[in-house]
Amino acid sequence: MRTTVLSFVSFFILFLEVIILSTIISHSSYKASVEAGLEDSVTTAVSMLQEGYKDKVSGYIEVDDLKQSFVNYLAENIDARIKGLTVNIYGADEENGVLSVEVYAKFNYQNGREAEVSCYRTAILNTTLK
């Protein structure tokens, strides 16, 4: 009887350890996946902005247009798992073609718990307007 109880308790503890480890691993991989998707979206938005910047080099680009274009391109390419997005633009120079942004994205795990990832990029666009 004593051996049966100890075996059952040992099995139950082992079962709980497996569940805890699998939860930790799945959360970690899910967060890494969302973070990689955010980085890809920001990189794509910057490259799309760079293509649009090449077309407008001969004319004058305003800072607000540069910022708005980046946000629009980012919104087009964002991952569907992201529930909230905060874009901080630290520097935008239309004359020299420099853009420095940080993007925070909120998402929910499969169990409903909310988390946040971030991505920071500084891009020097193709050429200057001077």
C-alpha cells in the first residue's frame, strides 16, 4: 500500500513538472515568434518607405509625411496576433533621410495572458535631398 501511494505521488509530481515545462517552453516560443514577426513588419515598413523615398528625392518631403508613411506601411504589414501597437518616433530628418523608431506591440498568449514585445530600428534612407 505504501509503495502504491509513493508511486502515485511521484507520478503526479512528474506529471506537474512536465506540464509546467511545456507551458514555459510554449510561452517562450510564442513570444519569440511574435517578436520575429514584429521585427519583420518593421523591416518591411522601412524598406517600403525607402522605396517611396527614392521616388520623392527630387522633391521636398515633410517630416509628417515621412512619419505617416512609416505608420501606414507598418499597419499594412503587422501580424494578426498583435492586439495593441505603440510607435515612438525618436528622430525623423527629411533632409538627410534618417528615421529612428521604436515599436511596442501587445499580444495575448493562448491562455489569455497579455505580454509585450518591442523593436527598435534606425534607418538611413537612400540619398539626401541636398
